Amino acid sequence: LVNSEMLFVFAFQTGHTTGPSLNNDKLYKFAYSAEVYVDQVKASLQKSAGYRISSGVDVNLLWRNPDNDDDQLVKITMKDVQVENVNERPADKNIFKGKSTEKIIGKEYLEALQRPIMVELVRGKIKTFYSYQNEPGFTQNIKRGLASLFQLQLHSGSSREVDISGKCDTTYHVRQDQVTKIKDLDSCEIEKKGFTSHNKILDVSKKAASATVYVLEDSFIKSIKAEENFVFALNYRRKTGAKIVSKQRLELKSVQAGTGLIAAKQVAGVIKTLDPNYVAIPLEAEPVKSECKKCPSLSEHWKNIREQMHPDKLSKPDAAKSFLSFIQNIRKATKEEILKIIKSENKELLPQVVDAVTSAQTPESLEAMLEFLDFKDASTFILQERFLYACGFASHPSETLLKSLTEKFKGDVASQEIRETLVIVMGALIRKLCDRDGCKLPAVMEAKRLILNRLEKASKDDNVQMYLLALKNALLPEAIPVLLKYAESGEGPISSLAATALQRYDPSFLTKEVKETMNRIYHQTRKIHEKTVRTTAAAILLNSNPSYMEVKNILLSIGELPMEMNKYMLSMIQDILRFEMPSSKTVRQVLKDMRAHNYDRFSKMGSSSAYTGYITRGPDVSSTYSLDILYSGSGILRRSNMNIRVFDRSTDLHAIQVVLEAQGLESIIAATPDEGEENLDSFAGMSAILFGFQLRPVTFFQGYGDLMSKMLSATGDPMNVVKGLVLLTDFLQEIQLQSGPTASAEFMGGLAIDISGGMEFSLWYRESKTNVKNRVAMFVAGNTEVDSFFVKTGMETTLETETALDFISTVQFSQYPFLVCMQMDRVDSPFRTHMTKYESLPSGRRYTARRGKAAMLAGNEYPLHQENSNMCKKVFGAKSDSAGSWF
């Protein structure tokens, strides 16, 4: 054993109980190594990508404060630096083979790395860190990481401690000959870039841990081992993730005779005597980023991918992949570079460019879009709409974006539809900023006031609907009384819109006042309401922890309602029971009462229905679909509502909602309208919610004249509701590793989407059809990288899929009860994953290891209730073999 006089001594007499104390005239020689590993979360480190920096480290005491023995100036010098693979590789896969350290790092940088640093230790904590001021940042950081290891206290306890990671909560556990230092990395205050996605399901979860173990022998240091772990995983598919492991080791090898102490009263005098080039610099790491020397310019990159962004290819994964890579490059570009592409592109590709530029969400990209788009010019309607929708889907919107849109809304806007879309998007941005504690931001406050004040003054129905749609996106608690007013006293579409806005609120916001209003609407205690509003009111009550009496009164009403509404409400109750929804327990209690549960009530005829089922049930997330269809008494569709929701244990995401609504069509087949719907104008339209964002509704026809002209000129082609590219997952986290290098984790998920819908009528066959087509392709890319300037190591992961989901309802109203067949089909869906681990040098020498999987997910016709299956057999069995035209 090495003599205790020759070691890093921890003196326990008064004044020396909190930190290490070096012996005079001694040189302590250590072996040091810093390793990084990057791999999949559950992979063994033996196969990881990574590298190791190793060196000798000389430590000696330069000065001790004559008035305080626990105040010391220590010199630390790295020697014989080596860079090598962290795992053994064959010669042809070893990027360091045949290269000296000087060649790998560079002569100037190696000299800087081996230049000594000095630290002033006071009671075991680093008070001051001294180094050359203009030294390269990455070499400074490596030495900061080494110096941080020498920070230690010998009694258990917690404190805020500054080291290379910033100012962090640090806890020490002392047990016999071992000291463990635990650093809470989430608490560290340090400058770092990053952002997350708005919805947790679409986001990436991160876990970080840091521990340093000091092994003592007879109260003296024997070795130091430090380890940091960072784990990232996609919340909706945790298999797609990555980990970064950083390890440091410092081991005492020998103690030799050293130089004597420098006599001085102040540490500043010692520094000046040794080398005036040394200055006190922060111990926290400084931001360092190596520049890409061979990366293509934005214009070059666009030329390489533009063909993949053609409208005809938008439902393919390659379109989503190109979209994501384009966003990454736009985020590094200037406003002028962006404008150059926008102004030179043709009409077919320009909408996709607008999607990408807006989704980049940088100040430069926003400035470029606002300069390019002229809202006073109606001819660029499509580009303005694509810009606004991309703003609505923004993953991390800024206050500047909301402020800019508010200013545009206040100014001249040539198209009324764009004006409506503007305010609808403002509502979505308000919610996203409020969800990130930004409700008190000036731009958010102004936008809220504008929407609420203008709604109060609005006289035209179109304006009222526009502001209600904005509130449906904003979900402001203070808007609930306004929505209640319009739900109860508004007419037709306005009342229905206000009710569906209330339906989007979390049940915790639905107060006693809300429930009382919903009860009055459903039971029509003050005025007659349309079926669509009444059924929405019932759904709100049944989904917000209803009381026994609320459920009982709803059940007792079945049998007294219009015929199709009877069937719809009955189907809704049965769906709650079958799917074990939260209110199912209360419903079962009520059904024990024979007045509520009897044959007469539960045998009502009709074709309306409500059904919920699972699309997937997985360990990470599950998804459900629900199909609700409400008909008028004459057999014409009143409302069809298709929803897809994704959820995990703590949160959910309203992925898709497509609502088809029709009214006032009874005159076509000379039928009698239902109660309260005698004076409704002929109307059909479609409304969609996509990833929690309510889009501007689309009108198929408005008024009897419009209806007849559309019917006579009908082609049967569906009308497009939304088509474009959406940035779903957008996660970037920059990390400062304790050993010195910087790391980053970036995950992006892009969706190419095409949703369309249509309604068709055949008076000859007395048949109607509604068709909602959903075409989607998804591409997710993750890149986790450690950058040490002279070497990069990392892992890229991708997954891609494409699918189509069709919802078709066919109604034959030549008899009563009319025949209704609903179909929900998904086609075969290819699913591919790829993983690439790499190590690379700036010279271009690179090691890669690849692995991939491909599978075909079989198509599926989703099961609905048995009654629907029986009806479909009748519909398709009864249809004529002739393929006559519709009109």
C-alpha cells in the first residue's frame, strides 16, 4: 500500500473536515479516461458506438492560504493524451487506425488540451477555475470535466453546487470508505438549446442520472468513478429511443517528489507569478458546436428532395422524410436563403415548401413567410391557408407568431375564408402558449380580448361561428359562460357549434352551471332544440361524472324522443356499458330500476347508432375509434361523427375527428321534418379536428338552389378537407456531458396526410352514401449524437409506415326502418424500421453499423355492432347488379 503521507490527504482536524488537502512537495500521478457510448436503450455497451479519451494526469499543490489551510491552489495537467475506440474493432472498421493523437485532434488543439489548469479549492469545493482565456471551447470543456471530479465533501448532505454541468442540486452520501455524489441533472442551471412537442403522446421522454463514487482506503482516496446516463424514448413507441452513457475514471498510480509551495498571501499573486496569461473563467461549460464543412446549402438540398414533395407523392413516407430533412436545413438558413427558394418554386410544389418553412418555427422562417404572403391578395389563397394550418399545428409556437397573426387579422384580408382561418388558428396558438404557462404573455392576453370582445359584438351568424371556432381551439376557462349562452339560446349551427366546443373541455372544467344548462338543452325545458344539440348535451353529461338522477332522467326520456333519437340515445347507453366508460357504473345502478330498464324502452326501432372499439392496444399507447350516426326520421343523414383517439396512462390525444352534417334535405324525398327542424335551410358540410386542432369547416352546399345544382352536376368525387405535411413530433435537447463533450438528441416525426369526404344521393335508387377517406404516411427520424469537435459518434433511428382508412355509410330509404350499412376499413400497411450507429472523423473517415426490419401489417375491416353486420348483408344483398349512374 502507498504510504498515507504520500496521498491526497483528508485531514479531519478542525478546518479540514469538508474537503481534500494535498501534501506539500508531492506530485500525484493519476491515470484518467473519459468514455462515451451511444446505442439503443436496452443494448449492451459492448456493441455501442463511442470513443475513449485517455491520459495521464499530474496533480500538485502550488499554494496554501497561510490563514486557512483548507484554501488551496492545485495544478492539474493532462499528459500523453490518446484517442481510441471504446470497444475493440477490426482494423478495417477502426477509424483511428494509423492516426496519431496529434493527427486526430490537431497539433494546436492537443497543445491546448495538455496545457495545465489551476483550481482554487476551498473546503473541497472549486472556488475559481484558471485557464488560458482564448483556448478552444472544446478543450476547455474537457479540462472542466476533469477538474469537476476534484470537487468533494466528506459529510453527508445536499447543496447547490457549481461544476461543468452548471449549478445543480447535489447530494453526498458518506459510508465508511466510500463517498457517493448524486447530481440531479434536471435541476442544473446552464445555457442549453432545446424544445419539446406540444402533446405528451407525440413527445419524447427523457431520463437522466449522474453518480460519482469516490473509493477511500483508510480514509484516503483510491479511485474516482463517475457515470452519467441519458435515456430518450418516443412516448408512442418506446422501442424507438436511444441512450448516451458517459464514464470517467481517475485512479492514483504513484506519488513522487514534487516542487515546493509558492509563498504568497493571495491566490492572485501566485497566478501572476506563474503565468499572467491565466485568468479566472467560469467552471460551467461553454457552448460549443462544430460546423459542418461538407453540408449542402439549402438550395442544393431542396434540389435533391423536391421530386419527393410532388403532390402526387404526398401520401408516401418519402414525402414525410424529405419534409423533415428540409425543416432541419431551413432551421440553419437565413431569411434571404429561404425567400430565394420560395420565390423561385412552381405552383405545384410551393404549398409543400410553405408547409416546411412554417413548420421550421425560426424567426427567419417566420419573417420570410410574412414577407412573401400578401393577405390582401386573394389569388394566393392556397398558400395562405397552408401557412395558417402549419401555424396551427406548430409544435412549439412563439409569442411572436401569435402577435403577427393578430396583426394580420386586424388588417385587410381579401378572403373571408382566410380571415376565418386566421382567427381559428389564433385560438389554437392561445391554447398551446397557455399550456406552457404563457397565458399572461401580452400577445396572448391581446388575442383573448380580441376574440371575446368581437364575439360579443358580432351580429352576423358567420362571424359568430368564426369566433366560436376560435374558442373551440382555445379552450379558455373564461369562455365557458359565453359558450353556454350560445349553446342554449343560439339557433341551429351556432347552438351545435357552442355545444361541441364545450364537449372538448376536460370534465374538471364542467361546473354545476354547465351541467344544469346541458340538462335544460337535452330535456328542452326552455325551448325546442335540434337533435344534434340535444345529443351533444347528453354526451357531455354522460362523460362528466354524471349523478344518479342525471343518468336516470336521460334513460327515462328514451321512448319520448323522436324515433331516430330514441335509437341513438339507446345505442349511446349500450356503448357506455359495453366499453366500460367511466359513467358505466352509475348507468348500471340506474338500470336496476325497472322503470328505466324495460323491454318497451330498450326495443326501440331505428338505424342511428353509436359504437366505440379499439384500433390498437399496446404497452406504450392504445387507440380507439368511435362511429356515431344520427339520422332524421325520414332516413336522411343528420350527422355522422368519426373519432380516433390515442391515449396512454396519463394523457390522451384527439388524433382525428371527421363530422359530416346535413339538414333540411327532407324536401328532396317529400318527407316530413322532425320536431324543431321544420324551417331549416338545406345544408351539408364537413368539419375536422386533426391532432387536437379544429380546422375550418367545409361546406358542400348551402340552400336548396345550391343543393340542386350540386346534385345535377355531381361527379361523386370526394371534396378535400385537408392535404399537406404536418410536423407531429419535434424534440431537440442539447446536453452537456460531465466529461466535456456536448451531446444532442433530436427526434422528428412528419405526417403526409390527405383527408377527403363526400356525400352522394340517388333519387332513383332512394339511396345515399357518405364516404370519408383518410390517407396518411408517417416518417419518424431520431439522431442522438456526441460531438467532441475532432470526433462524432451517434445513432440514427427511423421508422416509416403508410396506410389508408375509409369510412363508408350507405343508406337505403325506400322503406322503414331504412337500411343502413357502415364500413370502416384499413388497407395493408407496410412498416419499416432502420438503425445506424456511426463514428466519424472530420476527414471523412467513418464507421457505420446498420440494422433494419420490415413487416406488413394486415388490413382490417373494423367490427361494429352485430346489428350493423346484419344490415350490411341486407343492403348489399338487395342492391341491383346494374351499375346505373347516380343521376
